[in-house]
Amino acid sequence: MQIWLFNPPTDRLSVQALQTAGVSTIVTSGKTTDMAHENALYDVFDHYAMIHVFTSTAQTEDQAIDIHQQPVQWFNSGCPNSPTIRRRFYAEMERLLAQPIRGVFLDGVRFSSPDSSTNPTSFLSCFCSQCKQDMTSRGYDALSITKDVQSIAEMLCSPELTKRWLKALYSPSGWMSLQMAYPGLADWLNYRVDCITEFVQELAIWMKARHPHKELAAFLFQPCLAYFVGQGYNRLSPHLKIVSPMIYRNYQHRPGPATINQEIATMARFVHEASRLPFSECIEDLLRILGPKIDGDVPQDPQGPLAMSIEHATDEVLAATALAGSQDKVVPIIWAGDPKLRQILAELRGIGLKNCILFTYEAGLASHGEGFHELYAQG
Ligand SMILES: [Zn+2]
């Protein structure tokens, strides 16, 4: 298995050390992309650059709007349908693709998740006039969607109703009951997937026309959470060369949007704060509903650590493979600081994975964990 590095150090000595260790492919973001260009790292490594997709602007009309019609900030992003945001994104794509990189990784190609903002209602977005118009033009009933998402927001403020649904959703028939009680909720999630799929499809067509030799890849939420933020693996994968599930099973730095441990913990905290049900009950129910196997104990308060098992991580990679239709396409990104890094890499090798990416924002050999060279030596 090849291990690619996210944001490696770019000074000459470190680059030589990485080459000696056997690193062949890197993915960079922000300033590290600029440093990689300055130091001509594309001569040394296969180089992909990451691009943040729906970057917010200073303009009010580009902000995402929540179900209460209030503007919300999420993951430094605005409304995915904002024409200005999309225009700026394409301009940035042109700038990056003018460099001799192999391709780009999309980041944040989605709608908001619970942990993408400190505002609990950012997940319940976007209900701006552009998005509602877009729902209608795709054949959705924007009024029904708005009404049912509002009902869910109100329901979360009732301890009795929240408790009832948290228990009911243990079973598939509970999900069916929820869908029948609030049909607009499923339409809302389907709309999000339609919107993001079409964005990526248009982008893939543009890439083929303007940069036919460069690759389009995307960092995606892991499959058990992806549909909630508008990412349908089966629909996105035909347009992507690489799909990269973000498998951070126990990410410790906060905030950690997209990491399953923090997304679920934040979801539980928001439900607890709205409903006043005990946090421990909310998180236990959510873990049972969403189904991930955990490593260690369930935290009893919002600050407690939560970790998913290694088995959960491999299950999610297998799910991504099944949904994407090809294992060659799946290059998961895992947290370099995972204390069980060797074990997780061994498990990924065991399921026949060809490539994976080690993630860290703290560039440097030391931050990629103990025995970095040994990891490479194992291949
Ligand atoms: Zn919008």
C-alpha cells in the first residue's frame, strides 16, 4: 500500500528524507501548496492541491441561511448556490491548475454538518431564496421541505418528542415512520445530494474540456454520514477519479468537522441543549441509531473523548468501495496522530487497499507519528 502525505514539510532536507522514506505522492493545502510550488516539489512528487469549494465572502447575499431565516457561518463557507462563490471557486481552480500538479482534491463540497459551526442551526440550512428556488426548479416542494425541517427543529426542543424519536430510530421501521411523518425531511436530504452532485458533474465536464490531463478528486464525509451533508458516493464517483473518505475515527483537536467522533458528539450536545435530556442519553441513543462501533467508553459529558473502533474505520472504507464501485478509486485519508496508526494501516492493507493519505495540519516528520520510516518500509 502506498502512503501519501497531506501537507508534508517542504524544506530541502525534509524533502530528501521523505524521498528516502519512499514517499511518492503528496496532497497540499493553502500555504503548503504555495511552498510546494516555490520549491518545485512537483518535480519530486506526484502532487495534488486541495481546494476549499464554497468559501464565504464578505457579502450578506452569499451567506447560508438557516431554517429560522438567520445567516449562518459554517466551515468558512457560504451558500453552495451563490453565483459569486461559484465564480470565485472556478477562478481559483484556474489558478491552481495552471501549476504542474496532477490534480485537485475538493474540500467542503457539501452543505453544513452539525460540527461545521458553533451555531446549532447551521446544519439546518440552506434556506436562502436561491436555494428554495433551486429546490422548486428541480421538482421539489420547497414549502413542504421548509415546514418539515422547521418541525424537526421544534421537535428537538421538546424532551418528550425527542426522547420518543431517539428510541424509535433504533429500528428501520422507526426511520420509515419518521419519513412518513415528515416527508419533507427526506426530500431536503435528497435535494442536498442533487445539488452537490450536479455541481461536481458540471465541474468534471469543465475539467475535461479545459484541463483534460488533470484529475478531479474529493474529500468526502465517511459513508455513514455523507448523505446528511449532500454527498452521495454512488452519484459522485462517476465524476471523480479519486474519492477520499475522511476516516478520522478519534480526532482530538477541536473543532474537527467531518470527523465522526466530533460530529456525533456535537450532534448529541445540540440535541441535549435543545431538549434538556441528559447528554449521556442523547449520545448513547445517537450511537445506537447511527451504528458505529466504538473504542472505549461512551463519554458522559460533552467534553469527554469519543473514539470509533478500527473495525468501524475499515467498515467505512469497504462501504465507500461498494458505493463507489471500485476499490482503486478509494483513497481514504486517516489521522496521522492516531495512537493505533500502525494497526489501522495494517487493517487497510489487509482489505487490499492500494493507497491511503496521512492527514495532519502540523507539517513535519514528527507529526506523522512514531516510526514514520518504518511505516513506509512496511509498504
Ligand atoms: Zn442558499
